[in-house]
Amino acid sequence: MSLGFYHPDWVAVQETQTGEVNWIIETKGRVWEGTAAKDDAIREWCERITEATGSKWHYIRIDQTFFDTQPASTLGDLTRGPSQRTLRWGRGGQTKG
């Protein structure tokens, strides 16, 4: 898959205690055939760009069902917690819970 013309739903920079984390965020109302392959391609890109630049890049897909059931007011609320099984992480993204 070529990401040359890829436009993510959101790109955000999160300030953390260990420095900035760049996030590529995709929202999905419905998961289609091919969604997992796209997730993998974006995740690989995050790994390569992190390695090449030293800046942390992560990918997260937030499915509508997760968003509807998990109240969140910050990016941190979406990226941590016990119900992360629907989230797809990029390099270094460790699920907690």
C-alpha cells in the first residue's frame, strides 16, 4: 500500500512526561475488508519514521463503538485504560490494563 497520498483523519501532538508523541489517528464507524492491512501499513510507517527521525510516532484507530462507550475529554483518555482492545497501536504503543 502506498501512503504517498494518504490523509489521516487527525494528526495530534501529545505532551507527555517523557516528551512529545506524534499521533496519527483514524476513526472508523465501520471496519471494512482491508482495514487491517491499512492499519499495518500506517503502523509500519510510524516505526520507520520514528527510527529515521528520533521523534515518537504512534498510530491509533478509534472505532465508533469504543468511542461511544468510553467517555474521553483528552487524547490521553483515549490512549490509556483497560478497554484498549479495539485500539491499534504504532511503535512503542503499549496497551495497559
